[in-house]
Amino acid sequence: MLSFQTVGRPDRSLSWLGLGFKAVAVALMIAAPLAGVWLASSLAAFANRATWLPVLAGLLLFPGLPLAWEGGSALRARKQHGKRRFLTFSDRLILRTLAINVLFLAALLGLFPSRAFVAVSSRGDWMLDGQHGPAAERARSVLLGCAGAVEWVYRASNDNPYREAAKTRDGKDVVPTPSPSGTATGATASGAASSEATPSTAPPRPAKSYPWPAELHPAVVDMPREVEVSVESVGKYIAEREPDPMLRVKALHDWVADRIAYNVPAYLANDVPYHDGDPDHVFRSRVGVCAGYARLLADLGKASGDEILYITGDVRSRASPMEGEHHAWNAAKIDGAWYLIDPTWNAGHPKDGAFEKAYKTEYLFTPPDQFVLSHFPDEEKWQLLERPVSRAEFFRRPILTPLFIAHGLELRSPDRSQVSTGESLDLAIGNPNNVFLLVSFEPHRSAYGGGGPSVRCETDAHTRARCDFPATGTYDVHLFANRTASGTYEHVASVQVNARR
């Protein structure tokens, strides 16, 4: 009798399992349309399009199209003389909603794999524009966290061609120790540069300050031409003349940054020859791309006995403020600490379709928390930060250069990489050192192709600026800084603006 009653009793575990499954299905039915509308409206905000259209389309995703599908199915069933339907109305509505919305999400991600991630990272909180306070900030944090859910699509669609070289280089098993403060070991808090270069014969100085003076190492300046016949001879020559390891790595960097020219025509044509990333060919031809610069510096390190590794990842710059570009740079181990170096960005810049040499040290031993403003490595460990930055946060931040931080500047408003505005944009800059500022804007440009004439914004020279846009469109706003009112102003920051008059 006992066994008979047990068999006949309803299985409560199955009942609870069914309710749990139904609850999950209902949650997915609600979440899928919301995700589709969020992604579509973020893409619209990013592209300076009306966001109300994707929101309105959300009514089609649910309940419009699922109910229309159900109605059509019911009509066909009646025509077939009441053909039996195995699922309940709610079950069919859930499944049809999920099918439609998963297809919609897949279509968006398939059509815009890279842009979708950048859009939700930078504009995923468009509905909170102008909203502040604890609740708004919590909502922004949640939305930014959700952006990470589509990062895999971005990574899958962005095959960095320079990664293959990284797989064959040394350092795959290296585990660098991050800097607790977020700055390079020994970097000065003020970021003040030394007033004069240190000769190769001088004893080791507190030369770990940043930024360095933009002067070539004497061993590079005085190097005889007959020495520059091979990577090995250049590396050994520098090693023999510079005993200090930091000055020695700087000299290796200086040789690469000074002697190698970037192949701008091939870059602009999107047709970079494979050998432009080969260190031996780059050494012989004195022309290459970022992979060639970085691999050559790593090989010079081997010749001089210094540990310099080849790093790959994405970068954002004045030329590509939102899209990001594939890039390669270096990490060097000096006295047990790791430092970040980008010889390509220290060598010069494109101008009128050609390469203009302009040696600098802005990306030499750059503090990690400043380097990550523009460089995002494929391997998180090479951020050299105790608290690494997410890729979503990387794309959300304004374009700030290390020189911006070295000047002590703070971009208070806008505080992100892209914003929407009406006819004008007001900028507020913290400037405790009273650095002189210039602000201008131009129609958004692609890569290094100009998008239109540059227009100067009104500014008080130190803390505020106002840009008035002539028409609806997307504009790149650039900040330039100099310690004196006259002279050369260096580019220090960029934001992208979607203006709608």
C-alpha cells in the first residue's frame, strides 16, 4: 500500500522544475527584445541617427511580430479543420519571441561585429544623457558591464595581422609584476621632464622620470655609418658604450625611432607588404610598419643583452578616435621592472600622404595608467596594472595622450569618447598649471584622410572652450597644449561629437 501511494502521488520536483523552466523562458522572452532594442539604439546613437526608430521597432520585436506569427499559424490551423496544436498559447508566444529576437540580434552582430561592441561601450547609456546621481551611475555601470557580453564578437571579427609574429616571439610565459600605483617604477609624480639630456658617459641618474627630453642618445647621434650594417653590430655598439640599462634601452629605442620611416602610402592604401613587418627587411630598407619597428627593437635588445618583448593589441588615436586599429609595440625589463615603449609613435607622423619624421619620447617608458589611455594589449597582463581596464572602458574613455596627463590637465566635460549635442559643445578642462590651450574641430575623418577644414573654437586659453558646429554631422574635436602662449602646440586630447542642429 505504501508503494502504491508513492507511485500515485504527483511528482512535485517535476512541477517545480517545470515552473523554473517557464520562469527562465519568460525572462529570456523579455530580455531578448530589450537587448535587441538596446543594441540597435546604441548603434543609432553612435552613428548620429534617430534613436526613437529602433525603440519603436522594439514593439515589432515584441509583441507585434510574435502575435502576427501566432495569428497566421492559428488561421492555417482552422483551415486544416482544427489541426491539433501541442503547445499552449503562452509557450508558442515565448518560443516565437525568442526565435525572432535571436535572429534580429544575430543579424545586427553579423552586420556590425566591430561597431556593435564599440557602440554599446561608448553610447550604450544614451538614454541617460544629462542624468546624474547614484541611480544613473549604477545604471551606467550595469550597461557598461553588459557591453562586455559582445566583446567576443569584436575579437572574433578583428584578426590582428601582427599577432602571428607575437606567437613566435619570446616572452609567452612571462608574468610581469604590475605597478601598484598604476605608474611605471620610478616615474615621478609630477611628470616633469629633465632640462637636459644625459650623456652616455654620465653615471646612472634618477633617469626614470617621465617624460624624457626629446633628444637622441649620444651613442645614436655619433654612431659611425660602418657600424649600421647589421642588427647585431648596432646592438653591440650601443651595449659597449652605455652601461646603464635604462639609458641603453633608450638608445636602442632612439635608433629605431630615428632611423626607420613608416610606410604611409602602403598604410593608406590598406596594402601593407608582409616584409614591412620583418625586422631584417626593415633594418635593410629603413622602412616598415609598427610590427617592423617593434620586432626590430626586440631583436636589437637580444643583440645588446636586454629583455625587450613584442606586444600586440589595439590603439586609438587622433586618426582613429573610435574605431581602433591593430598595432604592435614593446615592453622592456629594466632592473627587474617592466616598462612600455612604442617606437612607432615616437618616430613621427603621416603628413600629406608621406611620413614626416618627428622624434619624441611621449611613448618611452610611459606610466602604465597613461599608456592604456591609447594602447590596449591583447594580453591583459601587459597593461601592467593591478586593476586592468576592460576593453569596453577603453573605448568609452576620451582620447587622452600621456602628454595631457603630464601637463596636469583634466577633461571634466565631456568625459567620454563620443557625445551627442545640439548646435554647440562646451568643454571644461581642469588646468592647475595654467597650460595654454587651443581647441578646434573638423568633420570626422577616416584614418589619415582629412575630413574637412579645421575650425577654431572659442576658448579662454586655459579652462573653457565652446565649439559651434555649422551643420548636423559627426565632428572630431581636438585639444592642443603648450606651456607658453606662442610656439608649437601639441595634440593632447580628442572627443567625437554627434551634432544635430
